[in-house]
Amino acid sequence: MAEAHNPLAQFEIKTLIPIHIGGVDASFTNSAAFMVASVVCVSALMILSVRSRALVPGRWQLLAELAYSFIAKMLTDTVGKEGRPYFPLVFSIFMFVLFGNMLGMLPYTFTYTSHLAVTFAMAAFVFVLVTVVAIAKHGMKFFSFFLPHGVPIAMAPLLIPIEIISYLSRPVSLSVRLFANMMAGHTLLKVLGGFVLPLGIFGVVPVLGLVAVSGLELLIAFLQAYIFTILTCIYINDAVHLH
Amino acid sequence: MPQFNIATFPPQIIWLAITFVVLYILMARVALPRIGNVLSERQEKIDDNLEAAEQLRTQAKADADAYSSELAKAREAARLAIAEATLEVSADAAQKQEALGQRLTAQIKSAEAEIDKAKANARTSIRDAAIGVAQAATQRLIGTAPAEPTTAAAVDRALQARS
């Protein structure tokens, strides 16, 4: 019982199929199961709905087209035409995070985006990719990124370390923001839910709270996916155009 | 907190990599090009239709212009025809009126001449009658009839005084 009331129990990683490759634990866990579920759902939405290639879209096709246009517009607004090659990546990141967050809103599910390991791996991947692209595109000029234009040279010793720290903290802020939001929301829901039965008739009050917070959580689930994606776009823009 | 259990990191990251690569390939190779095609085909279709509509609109405007210019031409022709007809009719009427007037004048003149003739005739017969009456009356009164010329002169004088 104590286990069931622990608001953090929902974040427990449970091994479903133990797999070990060369001493590395690659077990198929509940987290992996929901990642697979996300990929299946996104692929179903994006591939099956457009199968008929209707000129006038149906509901599902419209949804897929809206997702496509939403991310395409976000990318062209922040990066411009040069952002085109990164569109599949940005789109995949958005859908992967969004479906991770949204599937997590269903009762008894697991939210893989509430794990720092996952969000940090994604953020680190974005960070490394963006840095590699920037160096490949601009060579040594990339390091001028750390000294903004129009800054007096006397300020350089102060500004350059600040800029470097701010650059290096990107993956941290990107991953912690998503992980903390998802974890806090789900913990809050669980805590509120824990109050319902012990309060008896007055359990109605936390139920109303649950309804409100669930609505808020749905908003946050979308918003955090959006923020993660638009920050990725902004980093790509910095890499492609520098300042 | 389960999030900081390092032992769970490798399986999560490994499966993240696997699933994300699968998703990326599916999106990049299948889903996104397909949706992109559908969207661009629709955009082309819309553009085509808009262009066709624009053409039809221009055509319709040209037709409407042609129609109104034709209408204006027809109206002008009709106006000219009416003016001509009016002119013709009034000329005809004037001619007829003049002919009528002339005929009437001629009739009036001949009637006047007739009247004059009748007047003269009447005068002559009155004179003859007066002469006859004067001679007969004088015969009765004094037993002798005055000579013809004398009576005639007297009657003429009397008539002269009357008229």
C-alpha cells in the first residue's frame, strides 16, 4: 500500500524483457514500451491518415497536415529557408516529445519525458548536432559567436566566459525544463489523487482540483513539446547564421 | 527519486536511440515527403483554379464591355433612325399642309370670283329691272315712256348714290 501512495512510484523504471548485450543493460522497460507506443502512434497518424492523398483532407489527414504545417512554419520563421534540411529532425523531436507527454496523461501510463536521462540525451544530441553544424559551416569563425557584435573589446574577458557558460548550459536548461515540468505535474496529480479517498465526502474538493490540474497538465504537455522544439529551432538558427 | 537511479540510464538511452532513429527514418523517408506532396499538389490545384477563375473573370469583363458598347451603338443607331423619321414625317406634313393651303386658297379665290360674277349679274339684272320698272312707272304716271338711254342714265345715277 505504501508503494501505491508514493507519488514518485509512477516514475519507477520496470524491466519488462531483460536484455544484456556485452555487459550493458539494454532491457526493454516500461519506458521503452511507451517510446515504441509513441513511434507507432505518430507513424500511424502521419502515414496512415495520408494514405488516400485526398485533395480535400479528412479529419485525420487534416491533423497530420496541421502538424506538418505547424512545424514547417516554426522552422521557417526561426531559421528561414536554410532550415529545410533539419525539418524531419525537428518534426521528429516535436512529435516524440509531444506524444511522450500526451500518452503520459492517460491513467496508468508511463511518461518517458519525465526522466532526466531521456530528456538530457535528447538535449545533448541537439547540442552536439548544432555545434557540429556550426563548426562545419563556419569553421573558426564559429568562436566569434561567443563575442557578440558591437561589444567593446575591454568587455571581452568578462563576456566571453559568460557566453561560453550560457552556451554550455543550453542542454542542461533544455532537458531539465522538460523533465522537471513533466515530473512536477505528474507528482502533483498523484498527490491530489491520494487525497480523494481518505477525505470521504470532502474528496470532491481534490477531484475538482484534479480536473483543473489535468487541464493545465494537457496544456503544459503541449507547451513543453513546443518549447523544446522552438529552442531546437533557435539553436539551429544560431548554428546556421551565427549572430 | 527513480530519475536519479543511474542503473536505469543505459536501457532508457539505448531504447530512446532505437525508437527515435526509427521515428526519424519513417518521418524523413515516408510521412513527410508524402504530406509535403499532398500539400504542394493542393496548393498547385488552388493556384490553377484561381488562375482559371481570374481568366474567366477577365473574359466575362470583356464580354460585358463588348455588350455595353454594342448596346450603346444600337442605341445611337436607333436615335438617328428616330430623328430621320421625325424629320421625314414633319417635312411630309408641311408639304401636305402647304398643298392643302394652296388648294383652299384657290377654292377661295374661285368662290370669290363666282361671288363677284354673281354680284355683277345681280347688279345688271337689277339695273335692267329698274330701268323697266322706271319706264313702266313713268308710262303710267305721265302717259309717255322716257327714252331708254335717259332712263338708263337716271337708274345708273340712283344706283351710284346707293352703293
